[in-house]
Amino acid sequence: MPEKELNIRFQRAVDLASKMTQSSLPQDVQLRLYAYYKQATFGTIDYNISPNFDLRNAFKTNAWMQISHLSVEQAKELYIEAIDAIIKEEK
């Protein structure tokens, strides 16, 4: 798939996700979406512990680290698939 098309589909999924409420999604789904988004937009995590490292950030960092083997393109595809699945469940 051409990169431009993938980026358009990814941005559409991000726009749809931004309209969802956190309370409507289980925490494991939120973490998965967070990890896919971070990998898709920043690439592999540069792991370092900041002085403000708390439990919430530890979970987010762990989720991102678990998928750090994915390419940016793979992360975008998985993010799109996850958002599409959530939308289909809501219908």
C-alpha cells in the first residue's frame, strides 16, 4: 500500500479515536492503542526512567516496549485495525 494512503487511513483512525471517551474503552485496549500510536508516530521507544516515572507511565512504557519490534507501517495498520474493530463492536 502506498505510504500516502496508509497515512490518510491512519489519520482517519486517529480522528475517530479522538472522539471516543476513555471510559468507553477497557484499559488494556487503551494501552494497546497508545502503544500502536506511539510506535506509529515516534518509532521504537528510547527507554529512560525520568524522575516523574509513576505507575501509569510504567504501564504505558511497558505497552510500547512490547510492540517496539513493529515497523512504523505495521503499527499504523494495527492501530487502524483496532479502531475499526472498536467501531464495528459499537454498531
